[in-house]
Amino acid sequence: MSEQKNHTYQGQVGLAHLGAQALLKKLLNTPILLMLVGVWILFIFLNGTFFKTNNLLTLFVVNAFFGVGVIAETFVLMTGGIDLSIGQNLACSSIVSALCMISYQTSAINAMLNPGGKILSIDEISVLPGITKQAMNSALAMTAGGTIIVGLLAAIAVGLLFGLINGIAIGGFRMTPFIVTLGTQLLARGISFVLSNGISISGTPRELTKLSYAYGIFIRPGFVIPWVIVIVVASFLICGVLLGKTTWGRYIALVGSNPQAAAHVGIRVPIVISSVYTFAGLLAGIGGFISIICFGTADVKVGDPLLLPIIGSVILGGVATTGGEGSMTKAALGVLLFATIINGMTLKNLSLSLQQIILGTIIIIGMALLARVSSRRT
């Protein structure tokens, strides 16, 4: 009997050893996963609050719009192209969205509380004779739903516009992606500064901001998964299916791998490329709207530091810059790595310049590991 138990124990040990070997092999063959685990372990020792629930929720919330930008860039890089305008498209979409929401809500509240009079700002209406605080709060709540829908549609429209410009120029007229998207980047940035005068725009509905902390999936008292996190996770899952399980996704991979061969088998390469850049613009618009949810304001400067982390996340996630290879899962790991590092450095109160040095070093190390793995496979 004891001999049988011994054999059972040895078998369990053997299985555990094989499992550990398989996990180690997986980590070594997936540099992004190895780096992510290493960073997590490091921050656990450096800061005991890193894995606390509130900090993890904050990490996901403040990087929600960044994640949507990474999804957009993943589709573009899969075609073998690049989109330098993602960050500024996102910022411009948020500016236009915020301005449209403020204008719509102001008009709606004037119609409710100041009908037939001169159009006043919300602050001016709140001090009119006979307007109580309760009446004002009620009017704000009643107009919030329509205001949010207007803001979302405005953000999507702006994102689609820039995406269409990129798609038509690159897919239809065969122009160089780098040059076209550099142009739309500057165009979006200029429009953002003209509309905002270079300052943050506040005054969007409070109900919108609550999607980032108060409204969501109830888990237990004091713990709610905000809707903004749910939206981004769902976006990754849906876009993962689009990229990996649909005919369109297979066409994207084929066009990125070998556009001549794709055209030879009947794939309309210009249409595929145009659709990808348009879809990326749509996602950038949604990301701009999500940034308002995350921060409660629209800031033209939100687009400036986004581009390199977005591209870095996608590439470190294993999406080939030459196109045709990658997955949404790997892109999500890239987002998680960058978000984790930035969150950990923020908790340690590191300066912005030092953060940039660390991020640059990590990108170089990650690319070296990717090159090493690629050479071993070949």
C-alpha cells in the first residue's frame, strides 16, 4: 500500500515537473509574457500596494483609451502599414465630442429652464431667479442620456473622417502610409488646438465620468468593475474574433504577408487596406470618447505621448512590423505591460524623464528578446 502511494506521489511530482517545464518554455518563447511576469514580481517587492484592488482598477481605467488605440494600431500593422495619426485622432475626437456634448446640454437645459430667452451657459441658468438646485440637478440628469449619445456619435464621426482620409489615400491612391498618417496627425493636432485654444475642456455630464468608477458590474459591496473596463475588454474580444476568425481578418493577414499573392488569388488589396485604416479611425474616435470617461475632460495634450507607447505595445506583443503576423491577445499583453510599468513608476513617484528612460530601455530589451526568439525558430 505504501509502495502504491509512493508511485502515486512520484507520478504527481513528475506531472508537476512537466507542467513547470511547459510553463517555462511558454515564457521563454513569449518574451512579452516573460517581461510581464518579471515586472509584476519586481513591483510586488517595490510597492506592496501594487496588487491592491483599488490600484488595479485604477490601472485598467486610466489606460482604457490607450488600449483601444492599441487595438486600432494592431489592425494597421497587420497589413504591413503604420498609422502615426492614432494618438492625435483620438485627442481631436475627444475635443469635438466634449464641445458637442457641452453645446447640446446647454441648448437642452435652456429649452427646459429658460425657454424663449437668450441662450445662457449652465452656470448662468443656475443663478436665475426661481431656479433651484434641485431643478438644475434634475435638468442635468434628464439631458445626460441624450448628451452622451451626441458625444459618442461626434467622436465616432471625427475618428471615421480621419480614418477615411487615411484609407482612401493609402488604399485607393497607393500613397505611403508614413507620409499620409504624418499629415493627418498634424491636421488633427492643429484642429484640436484651434477648437480648444490649447486648454482642457470640462463640463461634460457627471454621469459619463461615473462610468469609470461608480457604474459597472457589481461584484460585492465596495467592489464594482466599471463599465469602461468592461467596454475595453469586450473590444479586445470582439476585435480578436474579427482578426482571427473572420474572412476579413484572414484577408488582412494575407495582404500583410504578401500583397502580390493576395491580389493574385482575387483579394481586393486596396479595399482591404482602406477598410483597415477606416476601422482604425473608428476605434480612435471611440478611444477619444473613452478618454473623456476616464478623465472627465478633453485635453489636446492627451495625444502627444500616446503614439510611441501604442506602437511599442503592439510590437512588443509580437505583431510583426512587416505585416501578416500577430494577434489581439499579444497586443493586449503589450498594453498590460506598458500600463503596469507606468503605474508602478507612478507609485514610486519617478520623474517623467526617468520614466521615459525606463520605457525606452524596456522597448530595446523586448525587441532583443523578440529577435532572439525569432532566430531560434528559424
